[in-house]
Amino acid sequence: MSRPRCPPRSPRAGLPARTSTTCDRLAALPADEFPHTVALAGDLTAPDLDTRFEFALDRLLDGIAALPRS
């Protein structure tokens, strides 16, 4: 499985650039133990909050739709 592409991170004004981002840390987890987290590292840490919210909401709705119906 290939590692996800983490979006480039620009430093905030007046603050030093970080060498390791949250995305990089998630992508570096053992893929055999955390396959979904590793595969989705870029989506989980998208810089745009609207994109992250939409991604999380879609996963929540997918989970609800997958529940067994009685």
C-alpha cells in the first residue's frame, strides 16, 4: 500500500515551520495495524476545515447507512 500524500504546510506568520505534521505522523503509523488511518491521513488532516467537516460527515452517514435494519 502506498503512503498517502500529505498536503504541503505553510508556516504561520511569525512561527517556525514544523518538520513533522499531523498528517506525516498518521501516515507513518504501521499500515498493518492502522490501515484505514494510514490510507486516509491526507483526508483526516485536510487544511480546509469545510473539507474535513464534509469528509467526517460523509463517514458518519456511511456508518449509519451500514447499520442493520430491524
